[in-house]
Amino acid sequence: QVQLVESGGGLVQPGGSLRVSCASSGFTFSIYYMSWVRQAPGKGLEWVSSIYPGAGGFTEYADSVKGRFTISRDNAKNTTYLQMNDLKPEDTALYYCARRANEFDYWGQGTQVTVSS
């Protein structure tokens, strides 16, 4: 079955960095868009970033994270990454990894990122 498992979240100071990972299994990883979506306390879901399938690895980012976050993938390891730099308190959220076909059809359990001094 399809499984997505996020890891790497934690507590970080403002201005710090963190990398979260999403390990995938149960499908042909290399042909799917992969995305990160986050949910801050008391707020709705916010799309953060996507990476396209294929060798090009084209990426897209929400304006709120552009220039600070970098999405990447390792098709040999079936893993998606999100490198987060210059973190701000408003980045505090539960970060979900999601597979996208016609919609975000599979989601991981999320990993918590808390930015606080």
C-alpha cells in the first residue's frame, strides 16, 4: 500500500535551519509530483512547495517561503526533502508530505516544526 512517512521536525530558533524528509513506498515514486503542505495552529492548510517528476526536477514555491526553502527529491531513495532556512515564528506548523495525481490523494502523518526562542 502507499505510505508516506515524514521525519526531521523539531524545535528551532528563529533564523535557524531544519531539513524535513518524506520516505515513500508502495508506488512508482519517480513519476509523481510530490508536495509539502503545512497547517499552522488554528489555521487551514497552506501549500508550501512542489517538485515535478522527471529528470528536470522543476520546483514551485509559495511566496511566503520563496528564497528560504528548497524542495528536492532522491528517486533512488524514494525520498522527498524540504530544506528550511532563515526560519521565522510564522513557519511554525505541522508539515505534511503529499502525493499529487489529479489531487493530493495520499498524505503522510505530518512532522511538527516549531520556531521559537
